Amino acid sequence: MPRIPRSYVKTLYFHIITQGIDKRYIFQYPEDIKTYISIMYKLKKEQNIEIIAYCIMNNHTHMLVKVDELNQLSKYMQRINTRYAKYYNKKYNRVGYVFRDRYKCEGIYSDNHF
């Protein structure tokens, strides 16, 4: 069954959540977190994404971002998660998925929600 497109969202601000597969830790050490942050900031320029805030836990991440176009967000998250998964799998000598499902994305529609 195909995924439902996110084209219904009518905002430029988003809360994004990614989670490790099976809720496992995907950030074992501080250098893993630093790598993820580095990837986030390298790719934000390519996709014209503004990172407003982020929180990286051991088994998931939260980001608050601003985009000009919704399709930029999909490309951005796909590239971040793919690059980090390749890094993680190589470092820990494993194969397979690192992230659970597709990232979760929630539009921010009010100042209170922001």
C-alpha cells in the first residue's frame, strides 16, 4: 500500500520525530550524536532548511524546522537518515534498518504550538 503524501500540510514550520527501530538506541556514544548533528547541518544548506531547535535522545530525535517547500523536507530527512544509517551500520558492523518507519512530521499552526 503506498504512503499517503504529506501535501495536505499548509505551514512552513514542522516538528519532526525519528525513532530507532524497535525503540533501540541509535546513538550509543557522544560521537554518534555529533555525527548526526554534523549531517543535519551539512544537508540543511542543500535543501534550504532552517533548523530552529533539536533534541537528540539515545533512541530518537526531535527537530523543529522551517522550510520553503514541503518536498524539501522529505528529501532532507531521507538524506539525513540514509547517511546516518550507513555510518551507524558500518561503525557497529551491522546491516538492516536503523530507523523505525518513516519520520513523523507534525505541522506547527500556532504560536502556542510553536
